[in-house]
Amino acid sequence: MSELTIDELPIPPQVKEVMYERHIEKLWPPQVESIKAGLLDGESMTVSAPTSSGKTLIAELMITKVLLEKGGKALYLVPLRALAAQKLEELRKWERLGIRVASSTGDFDRYDKWLADYDIVVLTYEKCDSILRRRATESWVTETNVVVADEVHLVGDRSRGPPLEVVLTRLKKINPEIRFLSLSATISNASQIARWLSSKLVVSDWRPVPLKQGVYYGGLIHLDTGETVNVKHTGDEPVVDLTLDSINKGGQVLIFASTRRQAESVAKKFTGKLSLSEGEKKELSELAKKLGSFDELGPTHDELVSLIKSGVAFHHAGLSFDARTILEQAFMARKVKVLASTTTLAAGLNLPARRVIIYDVTRYEQGFGRVRIPVLEYHQMAGRAGRPGLDPYGEAVLIARKADEVEELLEEYVRSKPEPAEPQLLGELTLLPHVLSNVTSGYAADEQKLREFFSETFSGTLSSKPSMWRSISRCLKFLLDNSFLTDEGGYLLPTAFGKKTSEVYFHPYTAILVKKAADYGVSGVDRHSLHLVCLSVEVPKPRLGMKEKEDLSYEIDQEEDELPVSLEEYVETMMDLSPDPYEEYLGAWKAAKVLEWWVNEVSEAKIEEAIGVQPGDLYQLYTTASWVSRGIASLFQTLKSDRSLVKAYTDLSVRLESGVKSELLPLVGLRGIGRVRARQLYNSGIKTLKDVAEAPVEKLTQLRGVTTQLALSIKEQASKLSSSV
């Protein structure tokens, strides 16, 4: 394909100026192919290309041309919060042209009307789904004329796929003229996604850095070309030899492990093994100090601080967001030379290395035991190999444990095409919340309209229509039988209960559990209230060991009469949805115990030491539980439960969000005041908003971390809030 320069493109001159400032003068082949296919001429587009091949720039060209020439809005949809943060940062460069950029990823029960003031809105799939359920927001959604669906191959993912399908189908129906740009990894059925979205297809295997792929065994990397590469044997294990070989040649190494524990274990193998200059040692020491300055450090964090001084680190979802961000920045700045990670880094985050090592091609899956990773996942990890502008090539290396595995791994992964994205919006349990939301949001008023809608989803275009229609009928029966909907002569109408369930983004099974607890009084014991929150479908349940199950079972036996939903009620309700409702009931009890510590101001470090819940997991747990608790309060209000019950769960939501006891609730409502500062204020005698408003600035600044600027800010906030009460 012939080259194209930025100067040749039919885009606004101010966009060209920004491109030149970013030192972008020529387009890469996938970008050229997209332009030739009509990207800038009003076409919808599906682009299937390897990682780091310039897909984000394709999106920027399309978005800026449309917004600056025609106006309107652009939605940029991503699967992960971390990816949303990355895209927000990348897109903010366009704010200098008057394009306003915002992001929203959590709080599925909130309207977010403020997004109407922005031109580019970055959302997770689920957040967009929750917004589209509220017709009040449709006024600004109808202004959307460009939708970028990043990582669109995730329509084949069990959890991410259904909301993505529903969102894209609904946006098509809201505005038939909307233009889609779907960005996908290399998959074998990209053409099916393109047909579904009525878009032109661009498929490219071009990479900015050539990729060598192979399998390591016995001191040699066996490349897919038939060549071999010698690796110096140090007397250590293969992953160490492979890593040191690349580091000694000026590379960085990214090692993918199948579990967090494995990632940590692999990282520790390199303690003291990297040759570092005095300057590098100084930089890493400063990095360790930065990580060590966090308010609350637990065992995992302590290990990371110690390890990073050697130029190596581990990365997984158990780390806090701040720690992960620091590590990612340090790796991009080449301060950290070796990073051992779970697959969190393969899912869209831009962190390339010269050599990528896939340490293990198996992982544990509940109900199946050890299973091999999909080919697509291998290609996503391999795609991280090669730093544009730094490396002459990238290397992706699998490790064989025995000689006959070499050819097996080459055939199964390196030479194989990624699996197709299989439709996931099938079966009544997956369809159920989306059938409900289509009715409650006014998109479908009868069964025929529901059939029409779901026939237009990705799953609907590829699966048996009669089978899907039977599932829809069963969903409707369930929703009618459980008072989410009523049938008025063939017209489907939502009940107040059904409408609220959809608005707070609850699965109907969660709402049924809440309904069972509607007459339950407030026990005054945090753990009892928290157990209902943790029983919800939305809150993740921790895995349990055998001894732990026995202990938890005994504890529940002692307190079951005090719990909002009994074990018998839970099992009866959830037996169709859960493979093991008894274990989930116990898991919810453990999660409730963790959250009880959290809302009673136990430190993250102590929670990790005592219970083994890492900071990243704790954050995920308490933020999800806070939203669920707020949703429970809303449902109780709709069900006309006792006001004390509504207030208890409303307050519990705030306590979960901030990790505080009840007496600190007024203080954590102030911007800049978290759990630590709120407790300092309270213990110093500043207990109410009135106390804050009247406190001398000098007294406030005596507290750790309270600057004069913050003191003046919280005094002003407190004064306004206390006068309005």
C-alpha cells in the first residue's frame, strides 16, 4: 500500500498541527488502509490489527474530523477502568482545540448528566449500558455521531460481551446514522463483527516492530521460522536465563504468569541479579521511597518496595491503583527492567518490552481445573513484544518443560490463528437483565419488539432465532412472575420495583434477595447488613479453603437468625444461577467480615495481614459494595420499607466508600478529607461541620497532611454545608 502523509489528509489544519507536534508525519499501513477504505469519508469501520499498530490514532483522526467539522459527540468505549484512564489521558491532548474530554467508569446507579457538557466521553461498556437505561440521559446520547468500541473482540468474553453487544445495538437504534469504529485484536471472525455493525473491514498483520516468536528449551529458542537462538546458560532456571540474555543486550523483559503468586515468585528470582549503574540504583531507590510513602503498607506492598530496588517488580490486580500506576510509569521510563505480571497488562495497556516471556500456558478455572489459555490470549501477550523506536525487533517466547513440548507449543500457539469471538448473549440467565432494561427504558413494549432488538445483537445475527426467542419468552415469564413487569393486554409495563432494579444496574436475582430482606429490621450489627450486600450477584465472592468453609459455616450457624436472608432462602433463590450457592453464601459471609473491618477503620495493611485480602481486591470489594448498598437503599425505598432500613443502607454506602465509623460521616463529606484525616480531626475534638467551620486554620494545619490551602478549603466547605442544614 502506498504511503500517506498527514499533510495529504482531508482533516482540519489544527489537527495536522497537533500531529506534527507529536512528530507524526507519515501514517502506518493499518492507518493508510483505513483512510483508503473511507475512514474520513463517512464510513463505519472495523479495524482488526495487532497490538501497538496505531489503532488509537485511527480513532483520533475519525473523532477530531467529525467533531470539528460537524459537531456532535463521540463515545469511546473500553473494557477496563485502567484503560479508560489511559485513553482519557491520551485524548486530553485535543482539549487545546476546544474539544472537551471526560470519563466516567463507576457508580452505575448515577445519572452523570454532567457528561452532556463534553464532546468526547470515555466509558466502560457497563457504564455506558447503565447510562442508556435512563431515558433522561438520551437527550445528550442522541447527539452522539461517533462511537469507538475499543477491544471489540471482547464480544466473545463471558462477562464483558453481553453489555457490549447490548450497548452497540441500542446505540444503532437510538441513532441509525451513528458511525462506528470498532478496534479489534487479530481474530478469525472480524468479518462477522464488521457485518453486524454494517462497517467496512480493514484487516492488517503489520507491526511497527518485527516480531520473532518461538519456544525455549535446553538453551535454545526454537523460532517458528526453523531457526534457533542460543541463550547463555547461567545455571539458573529457564526464565532467568531468558531474561538476563535480553537485559544484557539492552532490552526490557515482560514476563506473563498465570497467577498473582506466580508473578510475585518469578519477580523474586531476580533479586540482586541485574547489573545496575550507580545512577540506576539511585533512581530505583527514589522509586522505592515513593512507593514506601503510602499511608498504609501491607505485606504485598512491602515486598514490592524491597524488590524494586533491584530493577524488577511484579504487577497484578491485587496491588493498589496508585502502586500499579507508578510501576507502569517506571517501566515505560525504563527504570524497571523486568516486570512479572498477570494478564492484566495484556488487556490493552500500552507497556511494550523487547522480550515477552509466557511463563505458563495453563491456569486454574473453577469447575475445570488446569486449562490451557486461549490462542487469542497468547497473541495479546505476544503483541506486547517490541518497543517502537527502541527495539529492532520484539521477541515472544514460550517455555517448554520437556523436549516434545517444543513443536506442540509452536503448533498450538505460534502457528495458530486466534479463536473467533463467540456470541455470549445466549440463555435466559444472561439475557434476563437486558430483557428487563429494554422494557424499563421504553425501548421495547412487547415481546415482538424484544425479539426484534435481540435479533440485531451480535449473538442474534449468529445464533438460532427460535432458540433465542424461547429464551426471551422464559425471561419474560420470570420477570412477570416476580413482579418486575406486568402484562396489560400484550403491552409490557415495568413495575416500580422492576424499573428501580434496572436503574440501579442490579441483576434481577439481586433484587429478589433484597425483596426477601425488605421486612428485616436494622440489627445494629454491621456484619449482618453487609452480608446482604455481599450476597448480591454484583459483589465478588472470595474463594475459600476447606478449613475456612468449616469455620465460616460454624459462625453462620450461630448468627443465621439475625441475617437478612437465610441460607435456605438464598439457596432456593440462586440455585438456577449459581453452581454452588452454599459456598457463595459462605463467601459472602467472609466478604462481609472483611468489609466490617474496613468500615470500622482497620488499616488496609492489617486486613491483608490477617485475612489475606490485597489492597486492589479490597478496593474492588468496597467500591462495588458501596454502590450495591446504595442500590439496596433505593430498592427498600421503592418497596416502602421502614425508613430506618433505608437510612441504614444509605449511611452504610458512604461508610463503605470512605472506610469509616458512623461518627465520621459528616467529615468525610468534605473534599480532601479521607478516613485518616477525618479520624485525626475527630480525635482532636473537631467532630462536626460546625467545628470545622469554626476551627482556627492554625489548629487544622497542626494535623498531619493538612496544608493551609486544604484547611481554608474545608473550612469554606463546612461553612456552606452547615449553614444549609
